[in-house]
Amino acid sequence: MRRRDLFRLPLLAAVPAGDGLTRGAYSSPKPFWDRGHRLDEYGINAVFVHSGSITGELIRRARAEGARVFAEFAAWNGSSAPPEALPVGADGRPSPKQAWFQGICPTYEPFLEARLAALEKLVTTHELDGVWLDYLHWHAQFEDPEPGLPETCFNASCVERFRGDTGVRAAGPGEILARYDGQWRDWRCSLVIDFARRCRAVLARHAPRALLGNYHCAWRDDEHGGARRRVLGLDVAGLDQAFDVLSPMVYHGRSGRPVEWVRQNIEWWSGHTHQARIWPIVQAYEVPAAEFEAALRGGLAGGASGVMMFTLGAVAEDPAKLAVLKRVYG
């Protein structure tokens, strides 16, 4: 779509209050508040904040302005992980960092247990409305126009776990990929869902009313050769059953896509999920206000029952985007 055509997109009425839709914003509201704004002044009824930025004062003020508070929680981000927790490629060497992202070996149990302990501390320290897992995928970089999609992880713990879980007696990476590729892909997806269930168990013990959500790759099955499932280990049916809410990361500008891609993909996700609610997260930074509006409205396509933008700070500093927020959120 040509940029001037964005102004010809049909506009919807502002979403009416009381309809149950989640009108969300990602990032700490502090830059927004520092400019003298209120969340309820712009129709925001949910804020999604990095777990390390959540404070009791932030929760109290957000709720006083009519917003629920959800924590974004890094799951399999290995940026500070020890070398033994990092993924191994089919060549037996550590898989290099992809752009800015460093994944982990999903069978390195000390790392997984440490993340579960951090999650328990988070939900016992703060009374949250939910937790959104982030970086819950096998090592890869999917947010760039040319994604980095390495084959991982083939260290001893992954190969042995694969053999034990499936009964396959493959000698190593070459045989796994040549003879047991289907079982390998299914197994990789199962580890993602298993960790989600372990996180669910933590919430069930300490915050039973909190929602469990997931920020994840927004690709359809037909994009990048099926790499969402094949490389990232994200199976739609499994995600649909494991989470209360799915938040596809439809960052069109960052991914080098036209803005109509947002609507197309959210309609696709809505048609392929049956249990989880769909609350997409759209790009607000480094895109013009017209594209932000089209993305925000596209995020409410299909069966989506909510939407949020990345980031609230990028909106707060742009009067045109603040006007978009009032038009769409009401």
C-alpha cells in the first residue's frame, strides 16, 4: 500500500465503553504521566509493563485511572545466561546471537527453574491482573525483514531428551533432521507448551485469578516457509490451549510489511484459535500517525477482543498519535 492510500482506509467509530474490549498500552506509563496525561482520559483500560519496572505506586495509580496491570515476563531470553545455557547448532557449535536476540537451550533445567523462581517472586510481590510471557520460543530472530532462523538446539541434553521423550534412536543432528524431522518439530513445540504449563502452575498456586498471556511471532503458516512452527517451535493449537490470551506481535514497520498485514494476520489468527482471546500488540514507534491508526484498527480485526500498542511512550510524545488514541479508544 502506498503511504498516501492510508488516508483512504475506512475509519471505524471509536470503540464504545462497556463493550469488554481491552484497550491496552505497553511500557511504563511514567513518560505518559509526566506529560500530564491520565490513562482514562485516553480510554486506556490496561497497561502492560516490563516486570522490572512494576512498583506498588504504578499499580495503585493505574488502577485509580481505571486500568488493569499486566506484567511482561522474559521467558527464554539468554542475554545474561551462562554459556552452558546457550543453544547449540547442528554443527555442534554454540549458535550465534541473531541480530539483538540471544535464545537459550530449552532443556537446560537450571535456567528454566531460575525463571520459574523469578516468576513466583513477581506474582507474590505484586498483585497483578496477569502475566505475559515474552521470548518464549526457540533461538531465532523474527522481528526483522530478513529473520535469522538457525537450526537449534543439538546439545547433549536436547538430543537425549528428544530420544527419551519420543523413543527415537537417532545418532545425532544429521540423522534427526534427515529421518525424524517431523518428530523433531513436534517435540520442539511440546517444550514451549510444557514451559507455559509450568508457568501456569506458578500462577495457580500464587495468583489464581491472574491471566496468562503470550507475546509471540505473528506469522501465518504460509509465511517464511512455516518457520513460526518449524524453527520457533510455536504451534497454534498448542498455544491456543496453553494461554488465556495470545498477543501476536504485528510490528509491520519493523518487519518491513505494509500496514494492511496487521489486519490480514489478525484475521488469520482469529480464524485458527478457539479458546484463547486475541489481543495483538501493534507498532506505534517510528511510524507516522496514519499508519499507527491503521495498525491499531487492524489489530481489532477478526475476533480480537483487545489491542495494545508498543510503546505508550512513543504515543505520549506525539500529539498526532495521542489524537489517534482518542479516536480509536474513545
